[in-house]
Amino acid sequence: MFAKLSISVGVIVAGILMIVSLWAWQIAPGLALTQDRPDAIMLWAVRTASIAAAALAQTVLLVFVVGNIYRTRALDVLLRLLTGTVFAVSVISAIALGLVGHQQ
């Protein structure tokens, strides 16, 4: 029962994260133009945050869905680690780009 609930919640959360990711990527030029000084830095800050949301969606799928359906192997652990690393690097990059964009 817990496994089915975990899989269902994982699929829903991952789906919402992917929708948010694709939406953010699409409206990034509009968000960058609404700033005081539109430039490519704010555009890439939003797009990097979009990549972070997509990487988090993949991590959620790997942990909650794949982890409950199949036995955990070394490749599963490696993929979880890699998607978590992509998420962390993307979040840090989005924050750094956002701070640089506001300072200029």
C-alpha cells in the first residue's frame, strides 16, 4: 500500500515539476524583459532554474517510482547521485546569475 502511494505521489510531483520547468523555460524571455535592465543574464537565470526543476523531477522519479518498482542497484544509485548533482549545480547557477543580474 505504501509503495503504491509513494509511486502515485512521485508521479504527480514529477509531472508538476516538469510542467513548471517547461513553463519557466518558455516564459524566460518575457521575465527577462520585465527587469529594469533586460539582458541575457536574467534570461539564463530563469532558464537555469528551469533546468533545476527538470533535474529535480527526474530525481523524484528515480527515488519514488523506480526505487519502488525495481531493486536498487549500483546504476540506480549513480543516476540518483548524478541527477541530484545536476539539480544542485543548476540551483547554485540560477541563484548566482540572478544575483549578478540584479547588481548590474
